[in-house]
Amino acid sequence: MTEFPNLTVLDHPLIQHKLSHLRSVDTPKKGFKELVDEIAMLMAFEVTRSLQLEDVQVTTPLERVTCQRLKGKKLVLVPILRAGLGMVEGILRLVPSARVGHIGLYRDEETLQPVEYYCKVPPHPGDRTFIVLDPMLATGGSASAAVTLLKDRGAVSIRFMCLVAAPEGVERLSADHPGMPIYTAALDRELNDKGYILPGLGDAGDRLFGTI
Ligand code: PRP
Ligand code: URA
């Protein structure tokens, strides 16, 4: 439990084990990418727990049986470029039918304000569930702007998933989008004066794509 009612910290032992390696400065680019992928997949199991099901009739080799399948239009994963891209494939292995939207945002290094450069999501956003993906929730500016972009296009059911969150970011995102579920693998201590999460894991995009 934390002071944030809409925040869930996923403390599964496998997630925490992998996160410890992800944080390490000694983990090279290849291992970092694999860990982001694996942690996102493990987290998705819990993040998708409340998806709705509907009854379907299935014929087994022996008889007819009532089973359950995901209801409604396909789920949408929305990575925030760049670093959110690293979370997509792992989740798609669990939910291969999910659609993938993209939101292009970067954080201005001086002002720490998000700068938007791209947004593409599937049709009928009002009828779908969206999972916004970004490994890092720092000031919360990027995540909040991404959710606003989705709402402007008609999305209603939105949840946010990150690997490491700062309290400042959770507070900002909760204030800007009350009630929206936020999932993280860790709630860290604070931001430093450059807006980096402490203890954090450094610059997620740079470590994923080798642009350090
Ligand atoms: C990082 C990260 C988030 C953002 C978080 O991206 O992936 O999108 O910063 O910071 P905030 O919560 O203070 O907005 P960055 O802007 O470095 O862009 P990149 O993914 O292209 O490297
Ligand atoms: N973006 C990152 O990639 N890392 C941080 O610690 C903060 C913002």
C-alpha cells in the first residue's frame, strides 16, 4: 500500500529480481532490453486482470463447453516514444491480438516540459481499453500529456504502466487524471535537480537504444 489510492506496485518476486538487474549500471544494452521486455510481460499479467470476458461455446474433441474469451474491441498498447517501445513485444506475447498505437513525446532537457511530435491510435477509441507504456514516470509531464492526447481522441478506459515511478510523477498524473489506474514495479524516493529518478536506473531510452 502507498499514499496513492490509484497506484499499484507490483511486488512479485520475479519482477523485483529482474528490476534489480535492470537498475544496475553493470547491465549492458542487450541485457537491459531483454529485462525491460520480460518485466513488462510479467507486469501485464496483473495490469490486464480486470479486462472483461464473455461466454463463448467451444467444441472439444469430446463435447460442447461454455468458455470465456476477452470481450469487446481489441486492447490497445500505446508506447510513449522512444523508451516505451521496449515494453511492447513482451506484452504482445501475452496478448497477440492487441493493437499498438504510438505517441511521440520527448522531455525538453532544460524546461522538463513534454514536446509532442506524433500520435496515431486505432479507430473507435471510445470502445477500447488503452494501456499507456513508458518505463519511467519522473515529473509525470510526459505521461500526463500522453493520456490527455488519448482523451482528446475519445479514449475513456485508460491505464498507465511504468517500471519505475517517482512520487512527484504519481502525484502529478493522479491530479491531472483522477482515478486512472497506475501500475509500477517500483515507487522510488525522489527526483534529482535534473528530473532524474533516484535511485532509478538512469536514462531508459539511452540504455535501451545505446545512445548514451
Ligand atoms: C523519458 C521517459 C519518459 C520521460 C519521463 O523520455 O522515457 O517518457 O522521460 O519524464 P517525465 O515524467 O519527467 O516527463 P525522454 O523524454 O528522455 O525521451 P526518449 O524516450 O526519447 O529518450
Ligand atoms: N527519464 C528517464 O529515462 N529516466 C529518469 O530517471 C527520468 C526521466
